[in-house]
Amino acid sequence: MVVNIILDNQKQCFILSAESGSFSDYPRILISLNHLKNVKYQPKEIVIDYIDNPLNEIWNKIDRLFLQNSTFEVTLDEESQNIFKRSKDEEHNFSVFSKKALDVRNNNIDSNELKEFADILSTTAFKRTLMPYQLLASYHLALSQNECNFSVPGSGKTTTVLAAYEYLRKCANENKRVNNLLVIGPLSSFIAWKDEYKECFGVFPKTLEIRGGVKEEQVRKELIQGRVDLDLILISYGSLASKIDTIKQFLSDKKVMVVLDEAHRIKNVDGGVQSTNAMSLAPLASSRVILTGTPAANSYVDLYNLFTFIWPTKNVIGYSIGALNNMSSNPNDGRVSDLINKISPYFIRIKKSDLKLPEPIFHEPILVDMGPVQQAIYDAIVEMAVKRFEDDTLSATFKKSAAIRLRQASSNPSLLKKPLQGLFTYDEDDNDYQEVYDDEIDVDNRIIDLINNYDSLEIPPRLIKLLSLTKSLLDNNQKVIIWCEFIDTCERVSEYLKANGIKNNILYGKTSQEDRETIISAFKDPTNSDFKVVVANPHAVGESISLHKACHNAIYYEMGFNAGVYMQSKDRIHRVGLPKDCETNYYFIQSTDSVDSNIYDRVLTKEEKMIKIIESEEIPLISNNIEFENDPDEDDIKLIIKSYYERRKNL
């Protein structure tokens, strides 16, 4: 009986077709294949899903049942042959690597091998000198070809990947060699990869950027039809779905290192579009890298896709999704330590304390009294909000909406007349983000009139203070980044500064990718004198970009309760590469006797707990200790209520 086996990348499966006879005549084979997941049978065709099954298991079944069985004459198409060869190579590499990688991670290193790695790297085009911990991480990746890097933001993860990639593309061992680098990341990461490439190699990379608006024909022409001589291929998570077939064909044809940057975006194990598409690439990649500073923020389930991606042929995590869920709800579960031991060889983690950065300066919050109109509006809104917080019959939507309205009243009362939908900006990779709000404002008509006419009645005093502080920093020839939570605030701050002679640009979700890169490049250029101020939204640009070599001053004009977003934004100007004598300054502008002080206190409390956990645990499960991402959480609400009654008592 003749059996043809082909790999169908579009359907993500292997198709076994019988030219003569029927698979139904071989019941034992069908029973054996039942041990695999998601197998579909027809008399003339068997379809085996390669996403739900490790490749080595599929290969072992096909090898034993068909190739070693003289009853069958088997032909494999070229793609099947290639992927099965990779599977067999990885089987060998995995057994060799596991013990050695654990030794490297635990610093039990053969000094001669490490020196050889560094010496080879020094003879290539790679020009940057690696920090000791970066050298270790890069060596670990070069050795394994597959790695999760959970190092903190600002530790140089991009540099370590580029160093390992340079080693692997020049590697004498053909089985380990890779020829191309494909990075999947948020749009904000694109400029960081291009800048880091130039820093590492001394030249700007020849780059293909695949994002919204880039046509399929162009991608195919570059990756499939032509000679691929690109230094860097960048694709956004949001654009992956429409280009998935071309990317799969490219990975099948070439030896490619695939990097998932900000890889917490693929942690969804319930079939999210971004996760499913990214995971489908893993079996086709020659080298796989996960980069994220938040490995297990909410649940150990967050780890499942990350480790499945780097070793799709192996169940390195060793536990089911259900078991990981149970372990997450019980931090004393004895299986947690076993989980960490199982995955230890396959990840690297550099902590903030390892970076030895100069300590930043946190200035005491600058308290600004509200103007009379704003004060009247705020008093009405805070009374409305507290009533909602105390009403147990109201949904979380009402309470969250009230908390946002309170923040608006404190910083920018004009926002109160706008709907809450579309308040925050995200990039194209978050285009499926949907939040439900309630727009109702329960205040009397006098307050409604003040809200509707606020712009003609008063300039918020804190905006005037922002202008003064920004001018003082510019007078000392400093550059400044101003963080604002809301779209409208970003625009109002920018307009007000411009009206008062301060040139600036906005970085938020509405900023096009081309404009974003132009603004960041100009801002980082030490010779640029056109503008020295950027107004930015941390939800849209709080990760990936590096501004630490140009800017050492951040002003928080608005803050949310989300400590993770706050920490990400801080790291934009406090990263590896700072001179030892560099002063990094953080300023906070707040309205007196307002929710601003509650936000500040809670975020700093959450951050302190987060840092303690992150620094003390190998895989920090933050959600067991603090609701660091909720905006706001139950304790945030309690503090707002308590502060409200304390202020009333003091009046």
C-alpha cells in the first residue's frame, strides 16, 4: 500500500493519503494513532494536527507504524522531511542540552568553552562589549538555541539575543546554524530592535517591517520569491494573522531564529488569535526565543505557552493547564518547587539588583491647589464616586467608571463631558481590547454647566505648575518626558506647552509608526535642538522604547492604579548603559486633597511588594500577593473612601 505524507502549513497538520487500499484495513494502526490528539480518519486519509501534538511523538508514530513496516511504501514531501529532520535533531540536542544548560544557568561553566564563545564573537561583526550577565545569557542561548529570557526591562535582552544570533549565523556546526532573524513584537519594539542592531554592529540593519498597511505581495516578494538578505525581519503581533501562511512557508524554507518580544502577549491558552498564530510557528523555527519581564504575573498558566513555544517537541513544563491553575491558587503547593526545577534549564533571569544602576532620585510630590471651579467639580464627583463605591448593588463597571471620573476631575475636568470609551490608547496589537464603562454622571445641573464650560472658566493650576517645572528643567538644558494617562490630557498638555513656547511631540496610540520613530530618533539625538519634551501615554509606549541616553527626567502629570504600567514607564529612562554619575529624576504633580495622593500611595505600596517578590523568587507569582494590574482594586477603593471621610472630618 502506497502512503503519501505531506505537511499542510495552512491547516497546521500532516495529511497521510492512501493511493491504494484503505486505512480501515489496518485497525491496529488506527488504535495506535488514537494516542495522539485531534486525529481525523477517513478510509483514504488521516489528518494529524501538529499544534496539539509534539512533533517527536508524531514522528515516532509514523516511523514505527509506516516507515519501518514493509507493508507500506511511504513518500514524504520536502517540508515533511525537513520538519521531521529538525524534530530528530532536536531530540538529540535536547538530551545533550538540558544538563549543560542547567550548569550554565547555575554558573557551573566550563571557562574554556565560555572563553571560546567570547573569542568567536569577538572575531565577528559584533562590536558591543557585553556585561558579564549578558555574556552568560547570550552563551546560554547560543548553546541551547531555545530560551526564555525573563530578565527585567532595561537589562539588555535585545543585545544578548543579537550576540547569540551573530554566533549562530557564523557557527561552524551546520545543524546549529541559523541564517535569518525574525522578531515578533509590539510596534513600539521596532525602533528598539533597529537601534540596538546599529549599536551592536555599527550599521543600520536592512529591515523588513511587517505591520498594518503592508501588503501580502510585498512580504512574499521579500521572503519567498527573492534572495533573503535582510538583517532583521520585524512583524507586529497584530499583523501576524494576515501573513501567517507566508511566514510559515518562510520558516519551512529557511533556518530562522524566531523571537517573541514582550511575549506575555501570547500567554492566552484559550485560543486567542495572537497566541494561536505565534504558537503555530514554533515547530517550523530553527531557534526560538521568548523575551518578557513578566513571566508569571497572574498564574503559572502564563508559563505554559512560553515553554511550549521554545520546545514544542517536549513537555518541559511537566504539568497540565488544570494543574498549573491549582498550583497558582495555592502558593504552598509542593508541586511549585518541582515546576521551577523542571523549567530551570530553559530560562535565564536577570534581576534589577543585578544591573548595579545608579540610584534614581524620587522627588516629593508637588501639591497644587485646585482652582475654585475645579474644586467645585471635584467635590461633586468625589461624593458621587464614594456613593457608588459603597453601594453593593452596583456592578464593578459602575465602580471602575466612577474611579476614572474621579481621576479626570482631579487632573483634567474637561474630560468629564466626554464618553469613557476610547480614553486610553493602545497600539495595533491591542486592537481587540474592549472595556465596558458607564458614562452616567450623577451631579446637579450647576456642576454639569461648570463641566461643559470649564475650558472658558479656568486653566487647571496643575497645568500651570507643569509648565513652570518643565521650563526650569529646559533652562538647565535637560530633556523631559511627561506621562499622561488619557488621550485628551496628552493633547491638552502638548497644546498648552506649545502655546507657551515649549516645542514638544506626543507619543501615544494615535501616533503613526513612522511619526513615532521620527519623534523618538530626534528626541534621542544629542544634537537635536528642535524639541526637548515628549508627552507620552504609558499604555501605548510604556514598554520597549529606550530613552535613557537622552532623557533623565520624567514628570508624572497623571497616574493610574496599575503598578505594572508605572514600573514599565520608569524603566524607559533607567536602564543598562547609564553612566555611574548620571542623575535620573522622577517628578510627580498632584492636586491637593485629591485621589492623586491615594493613587501615588497605592502604586508605591504595590511596587514595593512587587520588587520584593521579583527580587526574591525565581518565577514571581505576583497576583497571589497583590492585585498589581487591576485599576482600581478593592484596596484602592477602600483607601479612596477612607480618605474622603477623613477630609470631610477636617473641613
